[in-house]
Amino acid sequence: MIPPGLLIAAPRSGAGKTTISLGIMRALTRQGVAVAPVKCGPDYIDPAFHTAACGRAGVNLDSWAMDDTQRAALATQALTGADLAVGEALMGLFDGVPGPIGRMGSSADIAASLGWPVVLVLDVSGQSQTAAAVALGFQRFDPRLQVAGVILNRLGSPRHERLIRAAMAPLGLPILGAVPRTASIALPERHLGLVQAGETADLAAKLDALADLAETHIDLAALRSLAAPTRAAAAPARAVRPPGQRIALAWDAAFSFLYPHLLMQWRAAGAEVLPFSPLADEPPPAHADCVWLPGGYPELHAGRLAQNAAFLTGLRRAADRGPVHGECGGYMVLGESLIDAAGVTHPMAGLLGLQSSFATRRMTLGYRRVTLSADGPLGAAGTRLRGHEFHYATVRDLGGDPPFATGEDAYGSPPQAMGSRRNRVSGSFFHVIAPE
């Protein structure tokens, strides 16, 4: 059975929707509710915190990379068996890219397609009655959506709360919570977002503190009562094919950016996933028929990876047996060298000619639509895929390898060569999300 759901959203990034969402997820889970977490849009880090909060793996749903059928099928597959689905929005509720209604990459598209109401988290620091005007605008902006309630975040005082409640009263919009400003609960961040869940010290204690905050200041029963039935899938959806039957998957603090829905779909297609840790100097399992190096933070561990001879030797041997593919950070490790933030050059696997640099940084961020240049683990030449890029590392030299794909952004840019390939090895900064 597919549970009802709701979406926690905000007018902008930094309004506190992640900490509020985690507190709600953890608090409901502690009450015995089986919560299925959902993250809107391309984000690897928040879903790992959701999993830790709920004790259940979540799923990313993306309205630009996935069509309605793909999103509904994933929701059906990932949410079945839970009591309640709680989604966390991306950036501002309506933020996205140019495109037809429902395919703009916004969190509003996700709520509309699943039939979920929106609970709006308002950071009211620096304002009082104006918060009501913001809420009114959100109520009226998109007729597809129902804004079902608000949570006031970062309140300064009881008088501050009274002013806002009085201004909100004519809207008829339930105020589900009033959370005071506090600096005592904060999750550490680095250049790509939050420090990963697996690296966060005392994570369980931090999540419990957020749950305590939610239980004290949010009416969880009222919030849960607002959840609406989730629109289910009528048919199975197309999925990214498994890159092999037995997939050696690099998985540790340097390599962890792989969407849960890909693992779910690969396993559902009969593939076996064999994790190994490059940071622990483990080679890919010898009986694997392909190797997948996901993105992550190899730039923070370049010196250690360069010294891990068993990993690098095993990776080179695996390339003699079958396909090896790297995404983003995984691509950087397949190259000749990686220059770290201090400007030190570290030799990498040398399976591609790429020389990358984290000393020379430039943020690259956005959706990508790619066409594969040659047959490989992601499909035959000409296969079209959707995904995104998000990195600060730059390319110093591609080394003369032919491109992995050609790609364009969501704004209609001319197709450009992306990534590299050599024999059975391929990679790029592109993170695949779904087939086109």
C-alpha cells in the first residue's frame, strides 16, 4: 500500500527546511510511524540524513530528469509499506529551469504530480507581519498546489510570534509550529553542502535533538493529518540499465554520490552490487564484471588514494576484464592526476588522460541532457540520458581521449563534448538520473 504524503518546502535555500524536515522525520519515527523520506531534485547528501533519521532508505524525485510515469513508478516502488511519506523540497518551492509546466525541475512539480499538500517553512528572522504576505503569495501563486500549513522558524520572542500569528489569522492557514531561533543545533557544512551523514560526529544525538525540537514546537499530529493520498503509477517506468550483472561499487567517504533509485532499479533488474572501499585500499572484487566509481570527495583524500596500491592495481586489472565507469569524483580518479586544494599533484589510476585540479576551482552546476558517443556500460551509442553536474574541480588537460558523450544544458546550449573514454574505461562529470 502506498502511504499518504506531504512536502516540506520553503521560499528559499537556508530557511531551515532540512533541519525542520529531519526533526519531523526523526520525531515521527520515534513515535512508531514508518516514515518514507523523499528528496526533491538532484541531491546526494540530504537523502543519507533522511535514511539515518527514518531508518529507511529514501528516494530522489526530479521533475526535469524524470517524466510523470518515472516519478510515479519510483514513488510507488520506494514508498510502499510505509505509513507516511515526508518529502523535503529543493531550494525555493517554485525554483527550477525553463520548461513546460510539470517538467521544470521544481519541487512544486513534485508536489503537484504526487497530489501532496505543501507545508511551508518560513524563516521569520528579520520580519514579522510580512511573513503573512509571503504565505499569501505562496497560497495563490500556483493553482496546482495546496499550501496546507506553515511552520514559523527562527522566532525571536513570544511578542514576535504574536505579531505574526495575528497577521496570519485572516489567511485561514494553520500555523503548525513556532520554532525559536537557536544556534545550538546545526549540521556542519563543506563546499558541496552538508558534511556527509556518515562523517557527522554524534549523528544520532544530533537527530534526536532535532526531534526533541520538533516535538516541543510543532504539532506533529496536526501535520500528519494534512497528508494526502499519493498518486500511484499505472505502469512500470523505464530505468537506467545496470552497467553489469555484478557491479563492483566504490563506496566510502570518498565515493558515495550514487542515487538510491539507481541502486534500487539495478537490483530490481537482477544485478548484484558488490561494495568495496578504495580508502581502505580494497581492490574491486575480482568476480565483478564491471566497476562503478561514483562521485564524492576524492579531492579531500587524493594523497591517501594515490598511495593505495592494492586499489589502483586492482582497478587497472578490472579494466582489462570489463567496463569501468566513473562519475565526477570517480572520473577524476580514473585520470592521470588530481591536483588537491594545496596545489599538490597526486598520480591517479591513469586509465584516462584526464588531469583535474581542485586548486583551480570553478563552480559548475546544472542539469544536463547527454547523448552517448559510443557503446558502453550506460547503453549503446546514441542513448540519451538526463542528469546533472555539480563540482568545483576543473580540467587542466583531457589528454587526448575521445569524449564519453555530447551534452547540453537545460537552457538550450549548443551540444558540447563531455568526459572521456578509452577502451573499456569511461567517465565524465555527468551524474546520470534517468533515461530520456
